[in-house]
Amino acid sequence: MSLSTPLGRVRLLSLIEGWSFVVLLFVAMPLKYFADQPMAVRIVGMAHGILFLALIAAALQAQVEEDGWPLKRTALIVLGALLPFGPFVVEKRILAPLART
């Protein structure tokens, strides 16, 4: 994954954002509700939110800069980012095959 290309930036941000979502759901949320540690959700939630916005911005930038980048692909990236484990599915089925071509 090269950060010098729009596709590389989207792929990297997608994976980082996906992991931040997993940490938010399976580490920070249980800490908040079962260990009375609400600060975990504040910190991880803020990081996840920033990464989510960065991913959306990178996907939109890729759509503008890459020839033949369809709106449907951008929409699937955004939809995947809204679902738990969605970014990993998007990476495997949509983004990784593009990197091979």
C-alpha cells in the first residue's frame, strides 16, 4: 500500500478505521459499561470519528483524481465504514483487487 496514490491512501485509512471501530466496539464500550471507564469511549471514539472523516475525504479525493473511479465504489466504501467489519470486507472484495491491476 503506497500512500503516494489515492487508492493506497483509501486502502490504508480503510484498514485503520476498521480497526478503530473494532477497538471502539469490543474494548472501549465494554470498559465504559462494565468497568465504569467512560474515558475509553471518549478517546477511542474521537480517534475513530477523525479516521472515519479522513476515510470519506480520501475516498472522495480518489473518486476525483482516479480515472474511471465510479460513484458506486465510493458509496460502498462509505457504507462499509458504517458497519462493523465492513472496511475489511470492502478491502478484500473491492480495494485489494484494484491494487493488483
